[in-house]
Amino acid sequence: MTDVRPARAADLPLLAGIEADADELFLERFGNPPWDPPTPGQDRAFEPGFLLVAARPPVGFAHVLEIDGDAHLELLAVRRDHGRQGIGTALVAAAKAEARARGHRRLTLSTYRDVPWNAPFYERLGFRELERLEHWHRAAQRTEERMGLLEHGPRLMMVTSLTN
């Protein structure tokens, strides 16, 4: 069983390295996308929402933003050498539980439609395509477009209910 817990101050400096390592999967698939470098964990901790980490020391993390009353899984990252061990699934389950405990009725995310460890992974965890976008979802999509993310394939917003 994977130990998932809220991130502590000592975990924050490790998060950018986890993200960079996980991003190598995208580099292998897309070449050298013009992405921004990973966000430092200390910066993530200042955003409204919460950070969860898996294992000690952390080998994965989930960053959930709280935006306009919604919970949004902004990033899920697991070190490649710890992939396919259920860590991502455990992080998503913990993110759902924490968002529910904070009073959220749903959890959204944005991801690649056709990348196997993206939309198909989240579908297996109960997410479906979000059909009615809030204004901040549309703003997020415009940001993704400016960042060049759509050059590598279609993206979609997904949602799962937290009221079941």
C-alpha cells in the first residue's frame, strides 16, 4: 500500500525533480516540447489548494488547485522508475478524498486525449469528458494553447463526481 500524505515543507524542494523525471515520458513521445521548466514545490504550496505526496521520500505527487469553488487536479507526477505500481492511482484516490472532505462536489483535470497514461488512465479511475466548461476551464484551455500543448495532440477537460 502506498503511503499518501499531505506534503510537508521538507518535501517541497523534491517536487520539481519528480515532475521533471515524469516529464521524460512526454519527451520520449513528443520530442522536445517547448514547455516551461517544472514549477518549484515552494511555489505550488502558495497556490490555493493542496499538495499530496506518495512515499518517504516522495516519489510522486498530486497538486490540486481550488478555483472558483472547484477542485482541479493541476498535476499528477510519478517518477518513471516507480511507474505502474499503483502510486498514481493512490494519489488520485487521495486527491478525490481530500477534495470531498473540503466540500467539493467534483474534481476536474485537463489532459491529452490519446496519450495512454493520460485520458485512458483517468477514465479507468472514473473520470469522463467534461461537457459544460466553466469560464476558468476555458481560460485554462487558452493558456494550454499558448503554451503549445495542442501541438502534440488533442486535449480535453475531464471530471469525476465526488458525491457518490
